[in-house]
Amino acid sequence: MGDKNTRLVVVSHDSRQLPKEWRFRDEVTARLTRQKIPLLRNYPIVPIPLRLLRRLADTFGFLTVNRRDQFLEETFGTGGRVCFQIARLALKECKIREGEKVVTIAGEKSGVNTSLLLQIESSRPVRISLLEIIVNSKLKR
């Protein structure tokens, strides 16, 4: 990486319930390890299969995310919500600190669709500010 002040932290969303072809490939993980790039594996704990949970939520109209995440999802789409989750996880794992600006990149199984510039305002309680929408293909123009 060219800029010595730039750090890369990769956060995966390797739910154990995802099909193997959607997870990080072993060669990607090995390459990150060789280059000493931190890889945070996010294993969300979901007591029932995600597909069933989503089907129940759609059928009966209950929320599968908290109010904050629901607001982020409605405002920025799934990729935007995940960008904020990435920042929270990296903060929790001490890969980023209060006052830092971070670029987060997220998407869906079809690929990347959102990138946000965020600033970590505080860690207790967690407050993250949106500085810039770099790209978000889910926003209606």
C-alpha cells in the first residue's frame, strides 16, 4: 500500500449458514495473512436459518434488525447498514479508534454496491458520523 498512514482491515461476513461459495476463499485468506492484513471474521449468531428468518419476517412483518439498523437499511440499503456494522466491529476489535476516519465498503452476494466515509466520534457509547457517500447504487436519485 502506497500511503504509510493508510491501514487496511478486512471484515468478512462468513455466517456459518451461508453457502460455501459465498464465503471468503481460502486463497484470499492466505494472501491477506501473508501480507499481514488483519481479517476480522464476523460470525453472527442466528438461532434459526437466515432464509427461514427472512421468510418469517416478510410473512408476519416483524423486524430482524434493531431500530438503528432498520433506519440505516431504509436510508442507505443493505450495503449502507453493513458499512456501519463494519465500522462498529472494527472499533470493538480495536482495529480503529475514536477520532479516526474510515472508508467502509460493502455489498451483497452480487458484489460491492456501497462505500461510505465515516468518522468514529466515540466508542462509549458508539457514535459514528457519515462524512461522505462515496458510492451507493441503492439510493434513489
